[in-house]
Amino acid sequence: MSNYELVKYEEFPSDQYAKAVCTILIDSKYYVSYVKKMTKDGNTFWASMSMGIQDGEKKRYVDAFCMDSMSANEKLLDFVRGCEKTREAEPKHEVADAQAMPF
């Protein structure tokens, strides 16, 4: 998988845990959403969507999507981070027009 396209980028400044969602199209076949998550100490990081599951006394998280190698995953995360930087550099009202998005 090497062809990535930005489909949609949304920010959620008032959400406590998810600050943004970036949906991409991989190889013109797969739509995948990554979330910019915020930790309790205020740090943020990008990760695929995940589901929290109660496993006895512990809660564990299962990723909805992951790449088959660390280098492929890092390449994908670099693309998502690049989309974020592009978004930050453009005026907010012009982003949809500049990327030919219908919303």
C-alpha cells in the first residue's frame, strides 16, 4: 500500500480525548480514519481508531486498522501528519475548496 489520498480532515477542539480525525483513501480501495488523541498530560499523537474492551479487571484497546510493518505504518502516519501541517498552513475557510472537497 503506497497510494494515499486525503478524503476529509476535521478538528474537534472542544473534545477531551480526540482533537482531530483524518480520513484517508489507501490505494483507491480502503477508507481509514486516524484520530489525533490527547493524553491526560496534554500530549497528542495520531493513531488508528480503536475500541476499548474490558478484559476482567483491565481495559485493553484493539486497533481497528494497522499496517503489516512498522515502516509502512510510519509512512502512513507521516502522510497523516503532513495533512495536518497542510491544514494548519491554509486559511480554514479555503481548505475544502483547495482540496476539491464537497463539504
